[in-house]
Amino acid sequence: MNKEELKYQIAVTLLEGIGSIGAKKLIAYCGGAEAIFKEKKAILLKIPNIGEKAAKTIIKSNVFAEAEQEIEYIQKNNIQAHFYLNKSYPQRLLHCEDGPIVLYTKGNLDLNAQKVISIVGTRKATVKGKAFTEKLVEEIALHNPIIVSGLAYGIDICAHKAALKNNLQTIGVLACGLNEIYPKVHFSTAEKMLENGGIASDYRSGTKLFPKQFAERNRIVAGMADAIIVIESSEKGGSLITADLGNGYNRDVFAVPGRPDDSQSVGCNRLIKQNKAALIESAKDIEYIMGWEKSSSSPKNNQALLFVDLSEEEQVVFDELKNGEAKTFDDISLHAKMPVSKTASTLLTLEFKGVIRSLPGKMYVKI
């Protein structure tokens, strides 16, 4: 970790009234986080949507001492800070315009695993809802997905515990800094998660908890995953916000149907009725829609791949995905040294041949 670089990266997040979208625009125009603070006001004013107020905020900013304090805190507490232009940053979040500039994590996490699923739902989960969550996680465990949720009461904590029970990595996204676990009653579960998964937040340590932050953190819960599964939801709630965000990010969204007179199924039924979520009754529905049935790593399937004929160009593109990590279209095209149009047609051919699979956000992975 380069402390000097990180100081400026964190400092950008401390600028009041700028936000993730504005900060990314500044970084792109100025050429880096440090360059923002060294730019002249006249230049800052020429950047689209960066007005007089924002320019003054940057010029008169006094956030470096606070940024240095944060660096000291994360070093003492084994916290990792992932800047959005670094390789360690969750690549799926790169395709979310409002994704965080810096994501703080603690634990043993794989932020760019091949399969990531977010499971969300009501805080007032029913016995039936909890049982469904536990069974679903158990059934999809053979695919080894990472389970993401918000560490909240109800369906969230049930999903985390089910993941731990089935030896799956699980990530809890907090609406406050990593110095505090909310709700406190879930502290012991969060501690266990650090051994196989962990916790994440885009809020610096010491950030006070406000209600609006729960909705803000849901963009990370939605953006980090390939799919969002809503188990139970009332007419209003954070899980519906997560589902809407997932649709906006072009993620697959699933919902479990319930009885029309069940208050904790109103939200799920509405998502299905409005075609905002696919109806699921078991893990088989997820496997089918996500294409996980074909991606089983059985010896039989691996043996079959040995006999797939690939052209020279197809082999070059396929080799870019051989390590099993998901890669963006742009990365594949760049490293394969292949024109964009040719890369697109080659990737499509490889999909037809059943050796790669496309993911949300123009990402691809080897089957």
C-alpha cells in the first residue's frame, strides 16, 4: 500500500457535496486523485457539472489530516482499502456509475470470485422465510458462490449464518464504518465471517449511522453480485431498493412468491408481477437462469472441453480467461491485442461453443 497515494484517494471521498459520480469525473479529467487537489480553480470550473461551489470545496479543502488518521486506523486494524482503479477492487462495481471510490474490507475475502450472489429480505422474517433461505444456500453450495448481504436482522443474518454453515465465503456490507458492527447482536457472527469472508463498507471509521446510509449501502450489495435474491419483503423496504438497484445495474433479480394475504410477501409478489424479478421456487431455478447447470466442474464436463476445436483467435481469447477469473470485455480485447469488433465476435463464438459465459457488466468467465 502506497500511503501517499492512498491519502489522496481517501481525501477525495471526504470532500463534502462531491459524491462518487462527481469524484470519478474529477479523477478522470485531472488524471488522478492527487491531481485534483493541485489543479487550479479555473481548470476545475471547466469540468462538466463541477460548479463554483464544488471547485471552492476542493481549493479550500482541509481533509488530509483526516485521511491520514484513517490510514493509521486501517493499518492498526488489518483493514484493506480498495481504490476503484486498483485490481483488488470488486470489478463488478466498476460497472455501477455510483460505485464507491474506496471500499474498505476486513477479513478473508475474494471480491472478484467467479460467482457472487446477494440474498436480501425483510428484517421481520417468518419461520418459513428463514427455512427457505437455509435450504437455498445449502442447495447452491455445490457451486461455491460467495453470499453477500447486509448483516441486518431477518433474512440477511440468516443468509450469512447459512453460508458459514455450508463453508461458503460470505460478505456483510455495513452502513457504517468497520469499527462498528450494527446491529451489535450480530457481532459474534461477523467475527466468524472474518475467517471465511468478511465485512465491507465505503464509510470511513467513526462514521455516525444515519437511516439514509442503509439505502446507500444497498448499491454495494446489489453491485457486487451477479444476481440478487429477495426471499421475503413487505410492501416497502430496503430489499426492494436493492432489487431496483440490481435491475438498474443489469443484474439478474429473483424473488420468492408468497400468499397474496401474506404481508411479508407483498414486495416479492409485486416484483414478479411487474417483471422486475424472476420467480424462483428452488435453487434449480437459479441454476437454470444463471447457466450454472452447464458450468458444473465435474470431470465429465472438463473432459468434454478437451475436445472442443478452437481457432487460433478463439484460443488467444480463451487463454485470457484460463485462470478462472472474470474479466471485462475491454481487458480481454487489450491483452489479446485484438480489435474490439473481432473480440466481440470471438467471445460470442466461444459462448456458442460452451466454453465461456457472459456475466453482467460486459464481463466474461471460463466455464
